[in-house]
Amino acid sequence: MQNTLLKVEGITKTFGTLKANDRVDFDIVPGEIHALLGENGAGKSTLVKMLFGSLQPDSGTIKWRGQPVTISDPMDARALGIGMVFQHFSLFESLSAAENIALSLGGEVSLSRTAAEAKRVSDEYGLPIHPDRLVGELSVGERQRIEIVRCLLQQPELIILDEPTSVLTPQEAEKLFATLEKVRREGKSILYISHRLEEVQRLCDRATVLRLGRVVAHCDPRAETAKSLAAMMVGEDIHDVDRRKAVPKEPAKQQPVLVIDDLSQPPTGPFAVALRNVALEVFPGEVVGIAGIAGNGQSEFFEAVSGERLQDRPERIRIRGKNAGHDGPSGRRRLGAAFSPEERLGHGAVPGFSLSENLLLSRHATDGKTYVGALGTIKSRALTSALERIVQALDVRKSEADPLASSLSGGNLQKLILGREFDRAPALLIANQPTWGVDAGAAAHIRQEVIDLARAGSGVLVISQDLDELLEMADRIAVMSDGRLSETIPTETVTREALGLMMGGAGNGEASAKNSPMLPEGTI
């Protein structure tokens, strides 16, 4: 007990009829990297929010160095020595790195002293940052360094990391791992939440596995396989994704379902990225992947192809042979397209609307007669039937028949949004970060659904920062860097390391899809 830093005993938290945590027990010792694993909705977020003071347990005890403590808010957590780096960054883009760090320290602080301390800590831990640069000008990897440096400046004894590599290139992830090893050698502890089980096996000393709010296993992840860990999380074996190769296409016989022709557009704001001469074709029956570090134009690219931002000429984008550059999302849906955006709550779904109402919003343009009567009345029975079909197909976990979108966990809302698009059997699916924050079992299911949709004759375009995901699903991969898109490369001829270098801008220059690919020599 003397050697235990944090001990959780019988922690329970209930929301209405949902028991998010049910008598959870685990402990962390000094100098340990401890994994917290579980599928979406298993209770991981609820548990760490209680450890950081954002939520309060209904019952149970949290002990810090052997003594029971009450963590009323994040200030209490920081005072004890608990820091947290969230998956979704909490930085002000219009402020500098130093200003963002100073805001988190509380009280009166010297900005120049804060900048100097941040630089010292960043150099010490191998997390290079530029304190004076605006956050809006930085890559996602650089922003994460600021978050970690900000946390380290508070001198925590326990750091909670939530999906820390989800937006990093392989090279950036390696640097992060080196930093975490240094933190461990200094005697600090880390609670590590990740769906990337290979990372857990590599880094973590012990793991606690949650399922449906309960602890189902404590284990040494290095003595397990990724498959056995995933099976603990979901209660059954995870099947491998079956990526059957696409039938070779003959351009004379097979017409592309999507054509993007020399698409350029200026940035919409001070932190947006301009698109430059983007060209791409997607054929029926294939999955095309777009890799890239966040902030290199992927969001702007999705806005362009989904119709959220219109093009200067209608022929810039053609869907099933029809000019669509002047059509909005509904017009493109009527041509057979379907879309799944990166941001689930607010972009993919209206938080205060029920699931069936959100389904209607995405269907009224293409299936209005099915769900809306002649006088504008909503056909509730048809909507309910479609919703239940989607829920069952994607195993969406919900607490009631037709809850608000905001009540679902992030992973379950992602399954619902993708499920409503799969259910339409579209001719073209464009998905941005389809499995971000989704557990291993659900991710495998989603990836298989994407592949099956393509093999049934649809064209699929997937934008993702997860290289393993793209290598598992895609037939061809292109890289977006600084608003430019490389030529596509057959998946079987490219390596993860080569893609990581391309994502980092190696060999980019002025390359675009109209000249040479951005692949460094000798990397394939």
C-alpha cells in the first residue's frame, strides 16, 4: 500500500438508468505506464473524468498515496499531482503557445518567464515547441507537444493521456514514446488510454480492461496479443478484415464515380488551408485512401467534395458523370453520394435532436416520400424501422429507443452516422476519419462494411490520419500535404514509413496530382 500512488476502490457512477462505472477497482504505482482499455461506452471517459475532478462518483473511494481524497474539480486534481492531456485539444488558436500555457497555470504569471520555462521543459523532454508562435499556425503534432508541456509544467506525479497518438504520424509517435519512457524513468506514472493495442503492448506495464462499466481483467499487456486484448474488451474474438482485391478496371468500360479536376480554392480564414490543383478519380468497386497530418487541407478537401463549399466551375467535381461543382450536399446526395464528416457532434449530427430526427435530416433530399407524407407529416413508423435497422447492423449502444444524439458515446454516435450512410447503399461514400475514437471491435466492423460496400460496386473515398487503417482498407493511397494531393499509389507497393515521410512533407516541393508523386526516392 505504501508503494501505491493511486488506488480506486468500488467506484460507481450512474447516469439515469445507465451504470457507466460499476464497482471499479484498480491501482497505479510510481513509475508505471498503466493502460486503461475498453470498447466505446465501456466507461473509460467517465472514470478518468472522476480522477481529474470533472465528475464526482456516486460511491466508492479514491486514494492518493494511501489516503482517501475528494477531487472536487480539476484544480484539486492538479494540486494533488494529477494532470491530463485530452484527446481533443483545449487550445486557443489565436493565442501563442506561451499564452495558452500561462492561462492554465492560474494566478498572476509572467509571460516571458512562462515562455522560458516552457522552452526549458520542451528541450528537456524532447518536445520542441516555439513559445511565441500562434497555435493556429501549428500542426496537430506541435499542438499536442504544447498540451504535454503545459501538463509537465504543473509537475504532475500522474499524467492521464487520452488517445495521444490518434493524430500523429509514425515518426511523431516514436518521439512521443521516447518522451513517455523518460517520464517513467523519472518515477512519474502515466494512465494511458488507447485503441491502438500494439502501442499498449509496447509501452505499458499493466492494463485494466473495462467492459460495460465493469473491470473484466487486469493483465500484463506484453504477455498478451493485440487480438487477445481486443477479445477481453469486447467479450469475443475480433475477426480480421477481409480486403479482397478489386477487379482490375478497364477505363474504356468502367467510368469513374467521382472525378476531381484541377480543384483549387483559397483559404476561408486565417487558419484554413488553400487547396492547390487537386485531381483525383475514384472508380466503382475500390477504396481510395487520403493520408495526411491534420491541418494540411483534409477538412477543406472534405468541404469541397461534400458540397459544403461550392466550386468556381461545375465541372471541377463530377459524380457519376454529372457536373456537381455547383451542387450543395443535398444535390450531391441525389446523384448517389453519401458523406460522413470528421466531427460527429455538431457536424454529423445535431446534439439536441433525436436519432430519428437526425436520420430524417440526412434522408429528406433523397428519400422524402418514404419518410414524409403529402402534407409534410413525418412518417414515424418508417423512420423508427430504418433507425432500428441501422442500430442492429452497426451494434449502436443506446440507453432508450430514440435518445438525443448528445446522449450517445462518441464511438456509438460514429457508428450511427456511418450506419445511416451504409444503409443507403450509395454509389459514392466519402468518409472523414471513419474510426477515430472507435474501439477495436467496432473499428474492424466499420472497415469491413466500407470494404464490402466497395466490393458491391460503390466507390469509396476515405480520409484518415490512421495509416494502419488505410493500409488495411484502401486499394490506392494518396497523401495530402499543404493543400496538395500526391498521385495515388497502389497499397501493396507502399510502406507505412514511406507514407509517414510523405505526410511530414518529405519530397513535397511543388508536387501535385498533375506532376510527380511526393514519394521520397528509395522508400518503396
